[in-house]
Amino acid sequence: MATQEAKFKVIGTRPIRHDGVDKVTGRARYGADINLPGLLHGKVLRSPHAHARIKSIDVSAAAALPGVKAVITSADFPKLKSGVVPLGELAMNPLYMSMNLLAHDKVLYDGHAVAAVAATSPHIAEEAVKLIKVEYEVLPHVQDVRSAMKEDAPILLPDVRTSGAPEKSDKQTNIASQVRFARGDLDVGFKAADIVVEREFNTAMVHQGYIEPHNAVAQYNADGQATIWTSTQGAFTARDQCGLVLGIPASSIKVVPAEIGGGFGGKIPIYLEPLALLLSKKSGKPVKLVMSRGEVLRATGPTPGSHIRVKMGANKAGKITAAQVWMAYEAGAFPGSPVGAGCMTILAPYDLENLQIDGFDVLVNKPKTAAYRAPGATNAAMGAETVIDELAEKLGIDPLEFRRINGAKEGTAQPAGPKYLRIGYLETVEAAKNSAHYKSPLPKVSGKLVGRGVASGFWFNAGFQSSATVNINTDGTANVVTGSPDIGGSRASCAMIAAEVLGLKAEEVHPVVADTESIGHTDMTGGSRVTFATGYAVYEAAQDAVNQLKQRAATLWKAKPEEVVFQDGVVSRTTNGQESMSLKELAGKLPRAGGPVGGRASVNPRGVGPAFATHVVDVAVDPETGKVDILRYTATQDVGKAVHPSYVEGQMQGAVAQGVGWALNEEYFYDEKGTLRNAGFLDYRVPTCLDLPMIETILIEVPNPGHPIGIRGVGEVPIVPPPAAIANAIYRAVGVRMTELPMSPPKVAKAVLEKK
Amino acid sequence: MATVFIPALLRKLTGGKDRTSATGATLRELINDLDRQFPGFRDRVVEHGDLAGSVAVSINGEVITGGLAEPVPTDSEIHFVPAIAGG
């Protein structure tokens, strides 16, 4: 649908974001800012054990504390059946969801919620949870995927059987699911190789690290209707999950999405919302729950650690002849790691004849993992992209040239099978090769060893359902209403799309993110889908508004609607060029022309365009301490049509920053008892601006033919290459192949010492 | 006649074949035909009368949104792949 020649007046410009002033002046209202008359404050009691049976819970002392208005345990939840239930874009097991919200008969990880209290002050609530007596029988725990896969491993969930396995089995297991992609003949492929590289990788569990902790305020009314204000990536998704887990109609709950301080996938699941609702129902008062940073790290949804084995062969011409991958991802305490996505992405940038990829979703005594920006793909790329670098090096081929030789293009079969439509992977490789960065010599840093690395990445992007309305105001401006919480600047992109269609300036369109009763169903903000899919709905809704405007003008002119054209914000009559009106003039006449104009659209679009990225990084390694400094970083990406280039660049820069943290510092550190020992930002170290140079970005616009404006998702793929690119740069600097994330100073120093 | 690529872990049902031909105007009909050819196939991809939540279907390179009612054009290439959302 999109054409290369499309000329835009608003799309591609860089207006000031509509929510910018509110955010920089502190006026924007986040979930924790919500206050209501009679508001109670909640606190959650959490497990100190990684795995234990709950023998008893005695809440009587807590309930008797003056100021305490309600106490809940899992007994307050309805009894639910195990089984996967489709929930919009997600498939969920309501029983497991319930078990994660408040532990049933067992706690399955350090921090697992056990009970919750609502009191007249946060301090009383804190005191009250300490009065809850829980008698535990501590059980053996397992936190490493390879140990958890063993036959004699402690079993987390007795009812789990391996889904997807070729043979049905009734054996208890921690392997929740299995996936395989295979084509060609591995033996033939490896025999044709002149060189084969095989390595094993371990990556640590890491958190999205969003600045704003989870929060929820709930008010349950006596008529059975409820309202929840929360920081969520999907108001409808949160509403549906709450309805499912509480056994009440979703339509009885209104979810108001508050301003959101980051999500990256971690704010798709619910944690506090049903607890706040139950506490409100029990106390008859509104209840607010806000997590501490420690609770966020211990008990929300990080992305899995993993064990990955990659074996690849290539011939002297630089063509990959075979690739074999085995990967096991930590699901956490309940099934659902992104290992399927890891398997589908790990070799996705390449055109391969012979491959086999095996993936396993493995239960471990850690928090249930959630999505994190291109979930599963970053771990995977650390394996494949470093092995590819080694193949290229051993064959004496430039690593970007090696990628060009093997790169996927339109018509290439993905590892999972389907053929790509129009993609821009090779363009990202060429852009990296031609970048000023790649052409420049490596800088010298006194006392340190420097190196340059490259890596590529892939992400699918998503479509899913979205709704939008575009209402014309009496002064000829417009309001755009969507149901997509704005995490990465989507208010601006939606307003710009409407402005483009209506011939308005971006500032003349006011974007609104609505609650679940004020807009049609809209799936979550995630999968890099909002500017694509909600933008699609906005485009269609604006077109609907244009059609109505043409009808209104026709009424005024006593003409046929088809005699009226709308272009650049002006309606005119084709049969009489003298008659024309600006949108602003027409808006004032609408009361005499049939009434207000409100366009609407609901879509479930196809035509999703996947995204590719190729990154270049220079590092300096201190051989004494093992500390790695990022000297220069360039990210190239096929971004489709960039609606607001600054926010596309921002997505790329933010993702690279997170990828650098994942590569060099971040990890969940558990002690021998299975207790998380770094549940705070002092010990769980994310990069700050002092750790990073300005991230350079190169936007390659290969319009997505499946979207009227050519939009592709942009927010996820830039987190995929950084750890591999940095590992490759470290190798070029110090000559050691790092195979563990994070590549923290002790690990790098040890590797350098061992090499000596 | 559509060409259906068999997921690797279901190839036991097809005697190791990695692709097969199947007929059906809709995905439901196509899966019924696959189940006739390879008994047990339907149970691996359909749950509660709809596509299993963990399964997505790609027709000619595009992930479909119509579920079992999705029309299947003649000579399509069909893949069953894991359903992916994102962060």
C-alpha cells in the first residue's frame, strides 16, 4: 500500500510532543499520584523462601491491628481450573496467574506474594504484614535451567507436562514446553563447511528496569462495578486479566491507564490490580498499592536467563552451510518464557539451507518471566552473532561482509519457515559498512585495549487490535482518542498521522489515551505495534472523518458527496472550482450541515513489517580490572517510515542503553538459599548517562508495503544486537571470546588472566 | 491445493515428511484434511474449537488474523509457527 514516492507534510517532521510539558513540569499524573477520598494503603507480604509449602497462614493479629481494614490471602480468590485461555493477543492460564498473584499451597520464588493488607496508612499496612504468621515447610529449590531439566530435579508444578513434545508423557517435569525448527540436512551442511565453530553461552536473568514501580488504585462499588487506575501497557489487557482471575465479567471493571514511567513488556502482566480490587471489595474503601524497587525486582517479570549452544559451519566463500542451536530459557515459576521467539529470531537475519533449532521452556524457582523488548531475541543473538563473528574472523572475512554474503532478503525463508516479504536487513548492513563510525580508525585510550565489534538483530513486530476516534472540534482542530498507553511517544505519532490526513499541523491535533469505557477494544502497547496498528486505526478514523467532512460540504453546497474533494485541509467542489472551504471554515458550519464529525475505526491489521538492525561498537577494556567502557556506538535500523524521527532515534538509543546494561552489568544474583541478593538499584546496576556515549543512529526507511504510511515497529529490535556486538568488540580488544552475560569486570578480568 | 510445511515436532505424525499438500477453502477445512491424512494433527493445533493460543499460522508469508475461518487461497504456502506477542 505504501509507496516510496509518498510525500508527507507532517509525517517525518519533529514537532514537540503533546505530553511533553506535562511531563517535564511534573504535572503528568502517574498511578502513584492517584488519591481518592478515604483511600487506604496496601502492602504485600512476600515469601522469604525460593520454594516452600505453605502449611498455614494466620492473619488474625494483622487483622486486629488498629487501622487495618482488610487482609486477603489466596483463599479470597475464586477456584480456577488450569488450562490455557485465549485473552486477546495473549494466551494465559488463569490458575497460574492466580497462583502468581497470591501463592496457593506453595511459594515458588523469593518474593512470591502470600498475603496483602489494606490499612489507613502505609506504615500501619507495613506493620500489619509483619504480624501475619506463615508456617512454611522449606523445599529443595532449583534455579538453573540445566539442573531443572534433570530427572531428579525438584518439581515446581506437579501438573506440568511438556507441551509440544513429540511424544505425550505423563511424567512430572519442569520442561513446560519444547519447540523445534528444522530443515535441510545438518550432516550434509557441516560436511560442506571448511570451518566449524561451536560454543556454549550462559546469560543471566535481567529486569527491564523501568523507573516507575508497579502501582494500582482500585475502587469497588457496592453495585459490583469497579474502577482501577494503574500503570499498565494495556488497559483492556489488564481489565481482561483481572476479570479472568477474579471470576467477574471484564465489563464490570473500568481500567483507567495512568501515565506510565516505562514498561518494556514488564507491565503487560498484572500483579497488584486484583489485590487492590479484592482489598477494596473487602474494606469498602478505595485501596492503593505501590511496589518498592525491591518488590519490583523480586516479584515482577524479568526476562529469562538462558543456556544456549550454537554450532555453525561455513565454507571459504563465507557462506554458512549449517547451523545447529540448542537453547533452554528460564520460564520462572510458571510456564511461558520467550524461548519460542528466541528460536525464531536467533538465525533470522540469514539465508540458511540446513538448520536445526531446539528450544525448551524450563520452570525454575525465580519470578515468572515477562516480556522485555524483543523478548528472547537478545539472549539468542548473543549466541549466534558471536559465533558468526568467529567464523568471519577465522575465514578472514570482514564481519559485515560475512553478514552481507549470508543476509536474508525478500523471499528468503525464515528459520521458522515463512518467507520474508519486503525487508531491509541488507540495507542495515550496508549502512553500517558505510557509516563514518565503521570507516574511522579505532581511537587510542591510554592504558586500555580497544576493539570494534558488530552484530545484527531481528524482531517480528506485531499487529493486533486497535481502535481510534478522530473528532473534529468547532474551531477546525481535532482530537484523536486511542486506547494505547503512550510509552514511547505514540501520542505524538498518532496525532501526526491524523494531522497528515486532515491537512492540519501536528499541534492542531490533541491526542488522548482513553480508559476502557471510552474507546473500542485495543490490545496492549507492546510488540512494537502501536504506531503500526493504532496508527492504522487513526489513519482509517481520520479518513472516515474526511468522508464525513466531504458529505457535510456537499450538503452546504447542495452537491453530491462525490463532487467534493478534500486535500491539504481544504474541501472543494470538483464541478465548480470557485467553491472551496478550509477545514476550519467548514467546522464552524457543521451545525447547519448535518452535525458534528467524528471518524472512527477499529482494526486488526495484517501487513506487519519485521525489523532488522545492525550495530557497531567500539570498546576500551582495562586489562587489569576487566572494566569495559563504551567509546562509540552506532545503531542502524530499517525503521519503515519514521513518523517522528526523534522518537525513533530515542527508541534506538534507549534500547541500546538497556542492551549495554544487559551486556556489561545487569544480573539477578541469587544466593545458595535462592534469595535475590541485589534487589535494588545500588546493587543491580543499570547504566547511567555517565556510562554511555551519545548513541549515533542511522535510520533506514524501507517503507512497509503492508501499511498505508509504510510504518514498521521500531522499539524492540535495537535491544537485540548490543550484547553480541560488545562481546565481539571485547574479543577484538583483548582476544578472548566472552560467552557469559553480563560481561562484568570480574568475568572479563578472569578471562584475560586465563588467556595470559 | 496448498503446500503445508509440517512443524518439526509434528513430523512423527507425517512419517517424517516436512511438507505435504492439503485442500480446504478455509483453514478449518485444511486442518480437517491434514487430520484425515495424519490422524492427530488437529489436536496439536486446535484447542476449544479455535486455533490453539500458542499457535500462529502464516499464509504466504503473512500471519493471519481470521483463525479457523481464514480463507486459504489456492497454491498457498502455509506454516504453523509459535504465536509471538512482544514487549
